[in-house]
Amino acid sequence: MPAVTLLKGDTFQSDAVDYRDAIPVNMFGINKPELGAAGYMHQMYGLEQFATGFGVDRGGIWCAREGLEGHYRVSGNKFISVSAGGDVTELGTIEGAGQCAFTYSFNNIVIVGNNQLFYYNTVSGFREITSNGVVGSPIDCTWVDGYVFLTDGNDIYHSSPSDEEIFLPDDKAEPDFTPDKVWALAKNEDDEVVVFSEFSIQHYINTGAEGFAFQNLPRKTSKIGVAGTFCQTELEGVYYILGRRVDTGPSCHRYSMGTAEKIASREIELLLKEYTDDELSSSVVESFTSDKTQFIIYHFPESSYMFNASIAASHGVDNAWTKLKTGTVGDLPYRGRNIIRDPRTGEWLAGDLNDSRIGLLSNTVATQYEEIAEWLLFSPFLKLETLSIDRIEIETIPGITSTDNDATVFMSRTEDGRIYGQEWTELYGDSFQYNQRFIIRRIGYVRHWMGFKFRGASRSRMAFGLLTVDAS
């Protein structure tokens, strides 16, 4: 029998009488042909302790402006900087518990949190900007053409061209393409402000006019919006959003230059149906790249899913999703949050959903702060009626194991699409012994069709290569 893909498996939902996708857990595809297969599966990066903040992470930014250059975060209710060596310096206080928005100008780090606007620089320090009440209650910010640009959910407004600490009552506008809530702001590669509303996306360009200095570009307006302030992220000039049109349910999209393309699989859309729009508004979408692979993480209210843009380009969006989780019991959401690359060290650094830890993404360990996180892979349903399975073989790279950390693969099978039965257990490698094969022999007679589940939990990362099933 030819090689079997593990990018996405099959399962069966009996109460809905429906075939469903079995999405990999803590495993993602690498688009690199190996051993006769089009690619292989790799385990999610681990998290290692880098620094300690002051509470649950609320967002961060790398500022590249000379004189302000550095890694900044809001950790708990403290605005902090993090050195290349992991030292944390408290710079200010931002009350509340929600996610914060960041940008920076030539003069300041700009933070919006708790419906307040804050600036920081090394001369004036950390301070709240109210401009005699004109700032109001902002929810998001960006910076473009010398202006700090804000929204309070209804209006869009900007600072004075002569002083970014001054906001004037006339320097504002209300997007009027659709009468919906304004959720988020961004700056694109054409030096435009992208205004993300609930059911629309509009682009504004600086015209230098008196009062509100920006003008809408109608030809770039799109009738799709975002579900919340942090339901959009930019990666290499493309925006990945969680949102919907007026006449559709929420979904995941890729947006660029006024055009949106759906990237959610049917399974992801079925998942989104379990939430109300209000619940989804708290979702956070973020992105990072590593080892020539583009990742977009959708942190939904009770789960985390990762979209692999590189696999989507070669194998389609339905095969590009991974579920991320923490631990080995249940489905706790992935704890890494607000991933930022620090160019001083070349490391990707992440805050934490649960506590004050700041970690780095590790390509050597699979643990999250020394706690094991399981992985799962599923096969498609295989038509093997009247056949006997003689041998299942997977090429593996087991990583580095130790005597107190046996690296083990568990395999089970299903013949009803829902319940997986007896598990076969196999050690898949010893320390520094690579190119191992996970082999199960003589599984037995198949009545009609069969699916397989593989799971494991180890401290070192591992990779699954070619899967073959021999039947006679």
C-alpha cells in the first residue's frame, strides 16, 4: 500500500451523522519531501523559561527605533522591558486584565490598554495621555505619517501633526461605509491606515487636509470585518483575520489589497459555531515564522489552533491546521501568547496565558516549562475490507532521550470512526539513535475499513516521516 498522509485524519460524529476531520494535535507539517513522502510531521516547539514578569501576559512589541530599541510587554498590570539576558525592568502601571495594543513612533512607545493611552520614552518616562479628555476611551492604535492614530470603537482620530501628545476635537471622523463597530487599526505597506470594522475593512490615506487629515479609498473597501480588536495579524504584508460578512458566520480569512480569501477548513468552521460572536470577540490572532514556515495562531476562547500557511500553499487549506494544547490531560489551550522575535538573540519569545513566565520557543525540547504536552496524529480511513494488516511502519527521528524519559509511541485503531481500542506501545528511540522505525506487526483481519491514531509524550521533539501499511 502507498504512503499514508498524517496531515489530517478522519473521524465520525454519531449524533450528527457526519464525517469530521481529525486534526493533528501539537504536530504540524513540513513541506519537504522525505523518504518518498511529500513531507513529514514535526512536533510543536517547546517553551523554556527566559524571564519572569508580573502576571499573565497582555501583549508585547519589539521596538526598532534607535534610542527606544528593545522588547516591551504588559505583564499583569506592569509595563516592562525585557533585556537580551532576561532581566525585567518595570516601567509603568496599566490597570485591567485585557489585551493591550502597541505601536511606536520616532519619539515614543505607544500603548493602549484598559481604554487608556500611554506613551513611554527614556526622557519623559511613562505617562498617560489624555489631551484634556479628547483622547477618550481608545481600544486600538497605530502610527502612520507622524500621526498616532486611534479608535474608540466608533470614531477614528489622530494626534496633531505638530505634537503627537496633542489631540484636537476636530481631528476625527466616523467611518460611514457601514454603521458598525470599529474594532481595530493597522498600517499596511502602502502607508495606509487599515480600519477593521465588524462588517467592513476600509483604507485611509493621508491627504494633509485640515482637521481629520485622512481620506477613505473606496476602491479598496471590502464587505468583510473582524470579530474583535485582536482578531487580526499581519504576516509578510498579508492580514490573517477572524471575522465575517453580514450574511455569513464567523470564519478565518486571509486579506490583502481589498480582497479576502477563506482559509478555514470545514472543521474549523464547525468549531466556531460553538461560540457566540461576543465570545469570539476576545480571541487573539498572532503570527510568526520559523525555519521557512509561516504560522498563524488563532487563540479562541477555549482552544488554540494553528494555521500553517506554507503547507496551505502546497497541500491546500484543509490540510494546514493543527490543534495546540497544554498538558496531557484534557484540552487546555496553548499557554504561549504574544510571540515576538528578539533580534538581539534571534529567539522567538512568548508570554504566558497562565502565569508570569516569559519563555522562548525551543526547537530542542517539546515540554512547556518542563511539563510534557502530548501530541496526536490521525490517519484517514483506509479501505481494507477482507484484508489482514501484516505490518505498519513509520520512519521517525526520535530526538534525544534519557534513561528516565523513555520516548514512546502509542498506536490504536478504530473500526467505527469514534472509539479507538487496544493501544500498541513501542519505544521509538534511544539517545542519539536516529532513523528509527516504529513497527507493528500482525494487527489482524479487517472487517471493512480502519483508521489509526498515534500519540506520544516526551521531553524531546521528534518527527514522523513516511507511514506505510502492508496488508494482504
